Amino acid sequence: MENSSISIDTLHLNVRYPNRDIYAKWRQRTEGINFSRLKKYGVLVDGFVVSTGKAGYKISLSQNNARIYLTDRDDDIAGNGLGGGIWIKLGSKFLIEHMNNLHEAVIDLLSKIGVQGNYPIHITRIDIAMCVIRSMAASESGASRPPNPEHVDH
């Protein structure tokens, strides 16, 4: 399609983190905070907006167009290799900002929440955005239309 574009809107990652220590650390930091406040607004803790999670992940940490979900379902509870790990959603602004060093940026993000060491990271989903509608100005001026073969100078 002429004048269309495709870009990655969101990249979903799963870090095969087997323990619940990171969940416990962030849960402890939100103890005493009203659940409805966490759910509705979140609270700022160490540079992250901490709120309730979703899809079985109980805590969400947001920073700079990246969202990290933590669960208490570790390998000890779910079985070896079946723990929920850490779910990361990277938005388009984060992806653009770190397009040349994405792996390092993800490792840095994990380090900021307390993950030490290397763990397998898998892409679990890629959401794309596709722009297919021309702007009105371009379509009215004919700027994006192909030339009419009857009016081409030879």
C-alpha cells in the first residue's frame, strides 16, 4: 500500500525468573497502602508507579512507557519451570528510545527492580500498528496519487 507504514506498538516479554523475592520486595513496599488507591491511581515508589496488576500478576510497576508485572506464582508453587516469571510490556516510546540497545535497556530495567543475574527472556507477543489512511491534505492535493500516464511528458 502506498503511504502506509507498519511499526511495533508493544513488545511483550517473559523473563523466566523462578523466585518470588522480587514480588515480595515490591509487595512489602506497598504494605499499608489502600488497595483501591493502588488500583485507581498507583503510588510512586523508587521511580516506579506501583499499582495492581492483571492476568494473574498481582503487582504492576510502570516507568517510561514500560510496564513490569510481578506474580507470587513462582516455580516453588507452580512447579519447576512453570512459574509466572516476570511479564514486561514495552510501549512504542520505549522501543524507539532504545532501538539500538534494547537488550541492555531491558537488563537495566530488570536491575532497577532488583533482578540480579541472567535469566532467559522470551518474546511472547508483538502488537503492531499499521497506518493505512492518508491525510486529507495529501489526498486533496494529489501529492500521494500516482501520476496519470496520459499526462506524463515523454
